[in-house]
Amino acid sequence: MAQTGQKISKINMGSIMRRVGYVTGQSRKITYYRPPIYERDSYGVETGDIATNEILVPDVQAYMRNQVEKNYVIERGGHNIIGSSRVYLPSLQVMKNFPNFDQSNNILFNEVEGFDKIIDVDRVVYTVVTSSSTNWSLTSGSVSSDGDELSTFIINTSAGNVEPTYNVASSPQNVLEADRVTFQIKASGAVKLKNIKSYNSGSTDVFAFLYDNADVTIPTDEWLTVDYPFISGTTTHPASSSSIYLTGTRYNVPITNATSGSYNNPLHKLTFNVSSSASGNRIYLRAIKYYKSIEWSIHQINDYNDEYMVMDCVRTSGKRESIRRAYD
């Protein structure tokens, strides 16, 4: 029996989620997303100018208890409301110790707010293989793999920017069902990520979507996770751009429809454009996936202060692929 006045020890939510993650799929990494806030005119109507940028932070550990329902609401774009979820996150104090949420790094994040978004993986549509160097090429340098979901690229800077490229084996891959792309990258020296090109054009070198001008210095001591929308042409989700967050700093990544390709065409190849300040520097890539997402909207927050947060969420969008293809 506990002594009178004895305090119950605090719950280490982060440790619990890591342990549960080994035995169940309910504890996993999600992407935390807050849409941008737009300027308003004198009538209170939103303009196209952004007052505060979006927050887009992948690799947030969460515990999710999903209730899957199918309550269809037909819209032209094929969207519908499907299901609800209860999401557990570490306490706000703990979250603010994470580099991308630390207010000394990211002044945009003060607390978890209602109608923020939780982006989860519905299913992986296509995985780019990195456990082998097969199908990988480099414009200047060499490619190798250690067989542990990792490809290594040695950069030869005399050629300027270089492009590690994955060429889809045998026949092009249909990735229409995917609406996001994610990957992890790190480097052995001063290397910058310039842009990512997805070639969706069958068997020809015509790229459909360009994620450009990132100019992010790739970290050397930890993996940088990048997660961005994979959609048709120039996007307004939000304002024709996406984001890469690195230790709280946001890098704007414009999304453009580069040429005549289309995301409903099969994937031909995927290219990463990088540059280095010294010959022999390396980059490492892994966990490259085209995936279909689930987007949850936070509708209620129960904050247990110094222990954890419980959020009731509603799935606000789920794309019906037959309609998505019809209206492309």
C-alpha cells in the first residue's frame, strides 16, 4: 500500500510509445501539419498572401487508436469523411524539447491547436529500393549499398551539381494512388539538397513534378526526414509550395508542373539533385516511399499537463481513386 502523500511516478509517454511500437502498429511516426495563415483584407476576406507559414514536421512519435468507419460524402474531387481516431502525444513540455518544436528554433509553434492536422500512412504504394545499388546511377561519382536499406553516393564536385537517380526496373510503376512522398537523407560532409524530380511519363525522360530550390544543408549526424505532397501540377496546398523543416528552420520548396508529364502516368525514375563543396563527400538515402495518406483533423484536446496529451480526431479526407483518375 502506498504511503499517505506519496506521489505516483510520472508516465514516460515517449518510452511507452517506443516500447509499444515494437509489438503493435498503433505506435508509429506521423507528420504534424498546420496549414498556413493567410493575410486578410479590410473586409476580413483571405488574400493569397501568407501571413504565417505552414508547419510540416515528419517523424513525430504518436500512439493512435483508430475507429474505421465509412461515411461517404461525395464531392467532385472524390473526397469523403472516413472514421475517427484518438491520438496520444507526449506532453507539450516534452514536445517543445524536440528540435522542430523548440520555440528557440521554431517560433511558429506555441502549442497543439484545434484543427491542426495529423498525417498518417494509409498504405505504401511504391517503395524505392535502397538495400541495393541496382537501378541507381549518378551523373558523376559512384554508387554503393551496404544492404541495410541504405544507398551511398560519393560526390565528384568537378561536375557541379550531381543527380543520384533511381530508374524503375523493367516496366514503369503506377503510383497514381499515392498523394505524398517521403524519404530520409544524411551526408558525410557539406552537401546541399537542391531539388527532387519525379519523372511520371512512361518510358521517356520527361519529368512531371519538380520540388525545387530547397537548398538545404543535409545534416551529417542524424537523418533528415522529408515528407511532401505528390499532386498534379502547381499546387495551392499551400500556395504552390511545401516545406522542409530542419531543427526548427523552414525551407520553402516550390512545387511546379515542370513539363508535359502527369502524375497519373507511371513512374519512370526519381532524381535527387545535390551539390557538395568537396570531392569525396557522400550522401545516404533510405526509406523512400510513395504513399497514400490519411489526414486527421484535431477536434478535441485533453491535456494532462506534464504527462501526455489525448486528442480526438476526425478523418477529413480520403480520396476515392476511381474519381481521382476520372477528373485528372
